[in-house]
Amino acid sequence: MLTKASVLFFIFGGIVTACFFTTVSRIWPVLLDGPLRRLSLPGIDSLKKLDIGLVNGPYGKVREITGRDARYGMNDWPVTVTADNSFLRPDFKSDILAAEVLAALHQAIEAKIQGKKEKAHKLFQHALALDPDHADTLNEYGSFIEDEDVVKADHLYTCALINNASHTEAVLNLKRTSSIVEEIDQRMLGRIEDKRDILLRLPENNAAFQRARQEMYYLHIYHTTAIEGNTLSLEQMRSIMETGLSVPGKSIMEHNEVIGLNAALQYINTTLMNRIGGVRVEDILEIHRRVIGYVDPIEAGQVRTTQVFVGSHMPPAPGVVITLLEEFVDWMNSEEMQSLHPVEFAALAHYKLVYIHPFLDGNGRTSRLLMNMILMRAGFPPVIIKVSDRHEYYETLKMANKGDIRPFVRFIARCTERMLDAYLWLTSDGHSVKELDDGKRIVVDKGS
């Protein structure tokens, strides 16, 4: 029979044995492999080692932007990945993944040499899917597609340099393509101006023009709310605006989003469009106040006081939002920006405001309204970013966050030209919105 002393002995012995094995399990790897390596964040360390021209930005060190981005007034404007950002995603790519990227890249180059274009395309895309920031892959893929899509190739070379500013081949490739792409961009902007001038020659009392403008007004409200997740159909949205009656099965919030956007558009059309002078911070706040005033009257027109996150993008801290808004308005009213092409200016204003993300909600709608106000002041119709364009819209915004704003500017330019084509189509020969072919491009005869 066990005594009390025996029980205590076994308990004490068990504790000592457990402590022994725990200690051995911790020491054994050190004896085999040497001291444990200090965990680090390779993403931050490698960024600091790279010579990518970090400069002091509004909030932390940022990549210095030169060339055409500098022409856009983007100097010292922060990109999502900053050196002092403690919220950077840790880069824990394993050696196995790195080897797989290199293997896919080498196979793609080999397929390219052998003339197997389709296979090379897939292998390049596979390598970029594994590591979207791999400079060698970006440069090689750009070189592969340059003949068929010089604009995309130019973007890939730019991305390669963003991730490795000392990449010699990417520097040479970008020098070769930059002037070509700039010429393509300017041709598109010139074509847009020609179509705008034709539209401006239409009299205000033109029945077809008035009907087209009314239809586009409804489409604008539908798409800019739907792109944010509103499930009301075009017919339901139109019924709410025309009758004031609610739609069964739809939330009050969705109804109020439509009413708020209509109020914001009316404010722009009747107040801001008729006022002489530059844009003020108060104007942006008043637009926002109407956008979400029926959904969240407390936050409407109020700058956020908390930190927010938008996917992988972390907007500026709430303490600097007011300052950034004031700097943003000064930038908008500067002579340099006023001399920029209206489409470029409108796209940049949209991007900068949505980057600051000054509000808890309604930033996208407010930014798109501000963009359209700039376009309308320059004689362009308001741009509709369609629900079907949602993916490209957000992807080009992500590209801008990474350091290349041009794809987003081109996206807005294409949307602007599409709107001009739609108006010119609808005001000729009594066409209707239902007949409009999105793929149709109006060819302008400058001699007419």
C-alpha cells in the first residue's frame, strides 16, 4: 500500500522528468544547427538595402517619383509600400517558392526561344502569380509582349524598376518604350478632345441631347452605387427617383444611397458648377455630406477620426487627414495642375482623394463625383464607371498605389471616350440607350 511519502515522491519525480525533457528539446536544435537565427522582416530589410531613392514624404520615407509621374504632381506622394510603415506585410517567401519562380521564368524564356508563344505566355503569368514583384520576370515578360502590347510592356518595365531600381535591362527597355507610350497617350487625349468639341457644338435645346443627358443621369447613379454593392436594379432605382415609392424587398439603406447620390449630383450641378473660383475643402465635405447624409447623418461631411484599412492599402493616420486635404486642395488649384489635360487632372484628383480616404464611408462615390465635376467644368460629360469595369477600376487603383499612376489615368480616359461615343451615338439619327453598342467607337472626321 502506497504511503503519503511515496505519492509525493512520484509527483515530484514526474515534474522533474517533464522539465528535463522540455529543456533538452529546446537545447538539442541549437547543438545540431548552431544558434537560432533572429527572425526578421525581409520585406523591410530588403527595401532599406535597395537604392530606390527614398525621400521624406508627408508621412514617412517614400520612393522618389520622377519623370511623367513628377509631371502629374506626384512628387513625394506616398505609395502603399513605405519604408517606415510598421504594417508592411512580412515577406516570408521560402527558398522553395523562389526556386519555383526561377524555374517557371527559365522555362518561359526557353519556350519563347523555341517560338512556343502560348506556352511562354502561360509560364510568364504563372511566375508572376507566384511572385508579382519579381523584377526579372516583370522585365522578361515585358520584353516578350512588347511587340503586341507596348503599353503593357512599358508598365511591366516600370514595375520592375519600382521593385529593383538598379535593374539595368529594365532601365534600357523603359527608355525605349516611354516615348512611344507617351505618344500613344497623347493621341488618345487628342481624340477625346476632338469628340468633346463636336459634342459642345450641339445646341443646349437639342431634344436628342437632352434625352441622352437624362438617361445618362440615371445610369450614372445606378452604376456608381452598384459598384459599391447596392443591389437595386436600374429600373428599381429609376422608380425610386421618379415616384418616391420604396421597392419591396430592398433595404432602406439601399434606397437612401440612391437618394443621397441624387442630392450630391444636384448640389454639384446647381451650386458648384455655377460658382467661380477654385475647389475648397468645404466643397468636398458638402459633397460627402449629401452622399451619405441619408445613410449615416452623424458621419456625413465629417473627416474620420479613426484608422481605416482598405484591403492591402493603409490610408494616412487620422491625425494628418485635415492637413492632407488642405494640401490636396492647394494642389488642385495650382497653376501647374490647371494647365494639365482635364482628363489627366480629373483622374489624378480622383486617385489622390481616394488615397487620403478622408471619410469612414463614401470615399469612392465622393472621389468619382469630384472627378466628374472637374470634367464637366472642362466641357466633358460626367464619366460612368460601369459595374462591369469594377475589377479593372480597382486593379488600376492598386497599380497606382504601387507607384505607376498611368494605367489608372488611361482607364479614366477610356471611360471618358466611351461616354463621348455614347452621347454622339445617341444624338444622331434618334438612337436609344438600348441600341448603344459598348464596343462602338465614333470616328471623328476633323475636316467636317
